[in-house]
Amino acid sequence: MKIPKRIASTLINALKGGVVPRIGLPYITVGREPEINALLRDVEIIADGGAAFRFISGKYGSGKSFLLQTIRNYVMDRNFVVVDADLSPERRLQGTKGQGLATYRELIQNMSTKTRPEGGALPLVLDKWISGVQSSVAIESGLDFDSEEFTRLVQQRIFTVIHDLNGLVHGFDFARLLTLYYQAYLDGDEEQKAKIIRWFRGEYATKTEAKQELGVNVIITDDDWYEYMKIFAAFLKNAGYAGMLVLIDELVNIYKIPNTITRQYNYEKILTMYNDTLQGKAKYFGIILCGTPQCIEDTRRGVYSYEALRSRLAEGRFAGGDTRDMLAPIIRLSPLTNEEMLILVEKLTDIHAQLFGYEPHLTQDDLITFIRIEYSRVGADSHITPREIIRDFIELLDILFQNPGLKVAELMSSKDFTYAKTPLEEQAADSLGEYAEFEL
């Protein structure tokens, strides 16, 4: 398995830092086959003109973000446009101070395609749409780009796409901005194009400002940003893409909202998204929300506190335990098995050796010993996560690389070598600290 050093470095540094790398995921993907297959079925439905909505539920460090990035890379390779955002106190689905619009701005800022995977793909998408129409008209008609008939045919094709959007809520406004962008493209007016891009990104604060700069009396707001996401999905299909996938992580930040009414408004927005996708009101459109089991299933503050959502999402009588329904709205991540973790650390050993240019000398018995020690810790059977194990293992590899005379068995049995604590170990340490402070 030969890996470019740039990708190997990104993988090792990101994983040691506890974050999910955006590149190189196929080199380290293990397990999660049922979950990935379930999401890929959704992708097929979206590409066929349908819509899909899923929750991914898992503990911190269990692999939610990793699964999101894996699906993100997969669908971009299949000509999807992906937008993603992490929720925060400043970014919600609904808010009184523009928090919903802030999420929309983050999503559009992170718009990614196969040729622009790092985000910021909106200008590229719009220019590609126009140039694609021009190319198809040129091939079909055989006309020269400078001829009046060619311009007329291109405009006719452009206006057909725009007309199809007029039937959607806010579609007329969206189509009008597309018309302005097309005219600016023909005129080579980069300043005007930049203003229109700014409008699509939801960056105009007032209608007056938009009126002065663009001549339009409408802006994207906190109340209607989601409707514009559905319009984007319809437009992207007409622009030659397979569809659009929306990835929203850190749902726990809604769970943490102290005000009950504000939380309920956010859950109401989730209900709207859920109903739209399942009732066929959206096309070529998929949504995946990620959160912890508590922020979803807590009936006091979580998603389940909103009865209309709880009744739709709660498991039936037959699912549960070892029997999982991968077609249900919520995909609950199960822990990786010991065998899967062993395969993962084998891959990491190889990547680390390639990155630093040495022959890996850890035996499979060493790797098995490492996995056994990790899973024998306090609370590991229910609380340890892949993130903690990976971080420990990369630290182990780094130390062995810098100290070639050190034996792995000695290191792992040393009192000086500390592992990332499980939640139970952290809780125990905190309790001991409080007790010691009380005694003093």
C-alpha cells in the first residue's frame, strides 16, 4: 500500500490530534460496512430524483465524523455537490439572532465538488453551468460561439432551467439572480458576479443593500434559508450534477440550548426537513444529521423531547440489541470489533513507517497485545472509542520511532506511559481529586 507522503502526513497528524482528515480516508477505512451500505442506498435514491434524511447517532469519538467524511468523499466522486457544517452556539437551524442564516452561510461556504473538494465551489458551479450549456449547444447546433443564433439558443436553454425553478417556493427570486449572473458572465463583469455570489451566500444583511447593489428587493433570511437549499438541489441537477447532500454535525449544540422554546423551534425545523424529504417535497436532496445518543434520545432536552419527532424516530418493537434496522431514520453506530481495530492499527503502522521512512518492526503479537491492553482498561467495554485507541497507538508509534532501542513490551508495561482516559477513568480521577481536596 503506497501512499503519497502528503496524504500520509495528513492522516497521521489529524488522527493524533483527534480530528477526521478530509483526504486519504480509503487508506484507513475499516468496518462500518452496514452503515456505509445503508447510506449508499440513500445516495442512489437521491440520484434517481428522490430525497433522504438520516440521523447518525454515536458517542464522542465513535466515528460519526469519520463516517460523514467517508460518505462525503464517495458522493463527490459520483458527481454530487456536498455542503457541510458543524453546529455551534452561533450556528443553529433556527434562531432569533441569525443563527439559522449563519448555518446556511457555512454550508454554502463549504460547498464542495470533486474538482473543488476543499470547499468554496459556488463560483465554479455557476460558471461550469453556463459553460456547460454553451458547449452542449455548440455540439448540437454546430454554430460558432460568436453568432447571434448561438447566443439565442444558449439563452433559450438557460431560461428553460430558470423557468423550471419558478415553481418552487422562492424559486422566482433564485431564478432572477441566476439571470443576472448569466448576463454578468456574458459581459465579463467580475464585480457584478461577485455581488451575486455574495447574495447566494446569504451575506446581504438588508433588502435595501441588495436593492442598491443588485436591483432586487429580496434576501435570504433566517426563516427561509432551508427553502433555498432545496432550490439549490433542483438547480444543481439541471446544472449537470447528480444531486446535493447536506451534512450537519454537532447536533449536541441544539441539545445544549438552555431555553426550552428556542430548542423546540430548532426541533420544529428538523421536523420540517424530515417531512419534506419523506413526503417527496424535495428532489435530488439528502440530509444527514449527526449527534450523540443523549442529544437525540433524551426525552427532556433531546430530539425526542419534541413529540412529533419522537413518534416518527423511535424504534419499534422488533429492533434493538443485536438486531438493527439499517433502513430506520436513525443509524446507531455500533463499536468497532477487536478484529477491526487490529486491522486499523496494522494500516496505521504501515502508513507511519512510510511517512518516516523506516521498516515497521511491530509484530502482529505486539499489535494484539496493544489492543488487549486498551480493551482491558476501566470501562473500556462500553466507553472506549476508536478516537482514543488511535491517538494512543500513534503516540506509541511516535515514541518507538524516536527511541529505536526501546522495546514495545517495555513501553506498554511502563508506568510512565499513559493512555488517553476513558470517560469512566476521567470521572474516577475527578472524584479522587475532589476527595483529596476535601481531605486537605
